[in-house]
Amino acid sequence: MNESNEQGEPKKSDSKSSDARQVYRDLAPYLTLGFQLAAAVIVFFLIGWWLDTRYDTSPWFKLVGLLLGSVGGMVKFFRSVSMLNKQDHS
């Protein structure tokens, strides 16, 4: 229930909370980008670690996994940012 003042306008506290929710809604896609990048690096590093322990090739698969995760994560990061910017400007 939205409370109104005598002129039928919503209370200022309602509009402030609504504005804050809108800001969070607009920022949410950007806030997830860091998690996506970190997840790509960690997952590929862990795959490399597993391969190194399995084939006793330390540290080569870890380094390859770290490199692949970093490059793949950055590519995904920049593509996502580019797509989000296009949506914002449309």
C-alpha cells in the first residue's frame, strides 16, 4: 500500500526507495561481471591443477589453465560490457 499526502502524491520515502531499487536494478548486470571473470580464472586454474596432479606435469597445466581462464574471462568481460553499453544507449 502506497501512502499518499493530501495532494495524492506518493510519500518522499517511497520515491527514494523506488529510486534506490532502480539504481540497483540498473547496476546488477555490471556487478556480476567481476564474479564471472574470477570464476573463469579459478575454474580453468583448477582444471589445470587437476591435470597436473593426474599426469605429474606441474606447473604446466596450471599455467595453461590460468592463461586460458584469464584470456577467456577478459574476452567475456569485454563482450558483456560492450553489449550492456549498447543496451544503455538504445
